[in-house]
Amino acid sequence: MQKSNANKQAVFTDCFNTLLCRTKHPDDVLFDWAKRLHSIYSNIKSENFFKMFKSAWAEIERRDVIECENSEFLTEIHEIYKLMAGQIAKYKMLDNFDENKFINDAFEAYFNAESSSHYLKKSIVKYLRKQKSLGKKIYLVSDFYCTKEVMQKWLAIAGIEESFFDDIFVSCDYKKSKKTGSLYAEILDRLKLSPKSVTMIGDNLISDRKMARKNKLKTKFAMLYFGRKSRQLKKIKQKLYIPEEYFDVFNENTKYNIYINHAFPLYLFTKRLFDHCERHEIKDVFFLAREGKLLKVLFDEYLKAHSADISTHYFVASRSSLINATLLPYEKKLKKLANWSFISPRNFMLSLNFPRQKITEICDKININEKAISFNFAKSKAYNKLINSAEFNDYYIPYCEGQNYALWQYLKQFGVTPETEKMFIVDSGWHGTMQRFLGWFLNDKVDVSGGYVGTDFKDAPSNKNYSLLFATKLKMGFTNKVLSYRWLNYEEVLRTEDGSCKGYDVTTYKPIFQDKSKETQCYDKYLKDFQEKIIQSFLKIMKIDDEKYSNLESVTAYMFYKMLTGAKSRDRKWYDAVQATYSDSFGFVGYSYRYFSGFIRRLNFRIRDLNFKLKYKRAFSKKRLYWR
């Protein structure tokens, strides 16, 4: 009669991050896989393969939650590839598509990408061999989406013989997981083991510790490292987070000006912009003056390295030039402007490009005080008297008609006509005013959408305002929260030598700029060399990203954090000097940084950055960054 295993001792061990470790983040392994698959199916970008995998996995997970249990890794990886193949066939992404060949190619690429990142944790192997020599049974228990046979092959490549484990149990084979504890119950029942005779070793506090104890198993917590950390292990650990080449770029920039490292978020923005244009089949991209000038240069550099049929245009416009060219009733187009606080008739008309002499003449004729400030000008008697007066309309209506004609002629140079169906603009963003004013000018007949560094909208997607780097009021992830901090910094970094656009010449149809001497002086003194170094850093980051398989979102957030918290007095003084020359581009309405005390500005700068550092300090410890 066969003896029961009930009284025999056994050891369960987790696989990944306990016995078998990676030199890359799990997402980086998927990036590697996507790159390998792209080399076979070049018509589909590696970034799209990565997103398709994540999307397919999420879809199957939702099904598993309903049919099986609320856990991950119940899915076998071939199910993911089959769903991806169905999407590729449905949308005819590849010609002469062979579904079975794709599934096999995808699995082989993933197997090689995963195995190339593996190394054994020798201390765990040593411990398990000792337990085996004492007569204990050794079982591998893992939550993962590859089968027992695949795990055996990876272990063999890493140096673990097939006979080492008495058996291997993987969640996707049983549709049960350690996370819920159901896999433990299944194994104990199959092996007829007493829970008290089993020790579970693993690194996960929930799956390997809490749920094991709930099933009455003993537990042994597997730290990332046992004993003293050697230099070699530190190097391996560092590779888990960010490739060294990125740190080289960051440190080189810091020697000159730490804010040059805005190249990291600007690269991520550019990459997302390119992906957005590819997905939505956008062939013409209009970069709005003035911040769009540098964004266009960076995007053009990206296009050189990643061939695509996309044309870029630098569209010189301003809120003032667009609203003046719009042939809409005053109550709609001037409402936003008039509702700003502390406005006088004088600065209201200056924002509409009225000559100063004409302003005085109109105010004298209709008997209003041109300098009298109203808290809400739109509800004042002066506003109603002004816009209903013949003196105001006799000048402003012909001016608007002339600007409307001149702007249409200017846009025709880019191929935009009243018959154009869609127009995609790019800008630094925030409030979407330019997109709204452009829509008004086009009489809402042209479908206008915009890609922005960031937005301050709650309903940005419904308004076709796409936040390609961050959004300040939408539900934010960790990266979004970090990159949106001190978001006006982006506007300063992207400034150019151009002054604000007043309007368009009615004979040449060329933009007319306001006095730009201050902008030019600031650009020549502070920003010209600075932006050239941003472009150089951008190219280096792009080269690294094309060669390495890294989680760019984590890299960018980490570098942005290091930049803000590592700024020295020299860097802060440079930023203060640039900021001091800034004034609102919408005529003379609203506040300007230069009207605030320099001391208060700098003090606030430091207090906010200190708060930022304290808030995210623990989140950016390398261990936390890895686990995100």
C-alpha cells in the first residue's frame, strides 16, 4: 500500500523575483518582445504590439474575473496572441496574414526576450538544494501566463535541471491563483499534503505570505537580496530601473543647466504625438506659435528617424489674431475676454488691437473713462455702451472682416480652405482657448482637434483636446501627477524669439508681430543655447530609446523628479531671469509674472519644490520605482 505524503515535509517556492530574477522590468521584457516581433512584421510598430498585448491581456482578464476568479495570470499567453491575431486580421493590418504563424512567431519572440533577462538567485538555489538533501519535496508554485513546460525550459536555460523540482504548478494551467489562495488549496488537495508540513518561500506579501498563511502554510519571506549587497548585485538592481545611458544624458546636462533635462518629457511628448498621428492617420500637423516652434523642430527630428508620411507646419497665430478674425456676434466671441477681472475699456480694446489714439477718441465720444477698471467688465455699463456704439462698430467690424480675409489667405498657403474637413493643431496647451477660437473662425465646419503637452480640462477628450503628456484635472496616474507639477515651466522652456501675433497684413497676408524686443533679448541671452542643448539631448534620448527596451514613462517621471529636486541656486537664478521677462500674450489683459515681487516668486518656487520633494521622495526610491 502506497504511503501518504501527509507527514512528509515540502517546500513551495515562487519563481519570479524569488528563484528566477530579471535584469529588466517586466514591461521592459514586453518592450523587448515587441521589438523582436516588429523585426518580423515591420508594418506594425513595436509600440503598437506592446499596447495590443496589454489591451488583449486586460480584455481576457475581465473575462476571467467573471468566469473564474478575481485574479491575474489565469490567462495562458497563447490566448493573448490569438486575440491579437484576430484584431490584426479584422482590421487588415498585415497582407497575406497567417494567424498560426503569427502566434508561433509571437511566442518564440517572447520566450527569447524573457530568457535573455533571467538570472538565478543563488542564495535561494543553495537553500533549496539543502532542503532537498534533507529529503524534502520541492515544488515550484507561480502565478504566471506561461505553462509548466515553458517554465521548465526557462529554468533549464538558467541552470536548473528538470529533476530538481518534484513538480511545477502554474496559475494559467489551473485557472487558479496564489493571489486568491485557490491555487494553494488545489495543490494541497492533489498532493495530499498537510498545510502545516509545507513552507512557502516568496517575495510577494499578498500572494506568497498572506494567502499562504490563510491556507495554514508556513512562510519564509524572500528578500530581493539575502545578506550583504555586493557591487555586482547593485549593478544588476540598477538595471532593473533605468538604463545607465539615460543617467549619462542627465548628468551631462546638469553640468550646464539642469533644466535642459526637460528634453526627457519633451521626448515622451513627441513620441506620443507621433503615435497619435499614426493611429488617427493625421497627415498634416499645425504647430501653433509660439511654443510650437521648438515642438515642431523636435517632431521633425523624430520624423527623420522614423519615416512617416506626415507634413508639419508652423502656424503663426494668437488668441488676439484669431478672435479678431472671427465673424461672430460680440456676445459670444468677446465674452471670455470681457469676463476677466480688473479690466478697463482701454486694455479691453488694446487686446482687440485698437490703436491707442483710436481708443481715446472712441471713449471721449461716448463719454466713458478709458482707464476705469471693472471687476467684471462684461457686466459693466461701460462695456454695453462701448460694444453698442457706432464709434466702436464703425472701426471694429471692417477690421474684423479684413482680418478674416487675410487669415483665410494665410491658411491657404498650408492647404487649408473652407472645404477642409479636419485640422490637427499642436501647442503647449493648458486651457484650449486657441483651439476654441480657431473653431469659431472656421465656423465649426472644420473638425479641429489638438494635441497638447498638457491641459487643464475636466472633459478634454470630449472636446478633442488630447493631453499627450499630462492633464491636471483628469484622473491621473503616478507619472501624470509628477509631470504636471510646475506645468508653466514647459511654457518658459518652449519660448521663442517671436513676439505675439497682432494679426495679418491685408495685402501680403503675412503675420504682423507685436514689438518683440524683450522676447528677442530673452531668447538670445538665455534660451538660444539652452534650446540647442535640449535638441542635442533629445537626439541622444531618441537613440537610447531606439536601442534599449525601457519603460519610458518611468524613466521620464524619474528624470523630471531629479531635475526639479536637484536644481541648484545657479539653475534657479537662470529660471527666475527667464520668468521675469514673461508677460501674458493676450494683449494687455490679465496678470504678468513681472508684477509680482521677485522675492515672493523665488520663495514660492522653493517652497513648492520642497513640498514636491517631500511628497514623492519615498515613491522615487529605486525599489518603489521598480515595483510600479
